[in-house]
Amino acid sequence: MSALIAVVPLGLCVMTRAVTLEDVPRHLGAIVRLTILFIMLSGIIAKLWLTMTLGQHLGVLALAIAIAFLLGTFRRAPRSARRR
């Protein structure tokens, strides 16, 4: 199943010429490994999320919003840099 999931991003990479056909076997193995890792991590995160209380859910949400806000403010260029 994970190999089938890995073929879709690899096909997109080949179509956009990000990966040459000669490199497909090497990249396919890496994509399959990453797909399996992400499937395992999503299961672990889902199990942890279900065991958390409402207060912990709100704390995680507040942290996510704070991190997103901080990343957004650091990535914005000053106005003088945008005009150049």
C-alpha cells in the first residue's frame, strides 16, 4: 500500500522533470521509506491526541498559533527591501 502511495509523488516529480528516469529507483526507495515513516508517525500522533485532555488540546493549539505567528513575522521582509 505504501509503495502505491509513493508512486504518485514520484510520478509528479518525473512529469515536472525534477527527477530523471535514471534516478527513479533510488528515489522510489527513499519515498517508500518516508511514506512508511509518516504513516507510523500519524498513528502515534493520533493515539497521543486521543489521550489528551481538553486543556492540553488548547495548549497545543495555542503553541501552534504562536509558532505560525512568529514564523510569519520573521519571514516578512521590511518595506524598504520589498521596493528594491
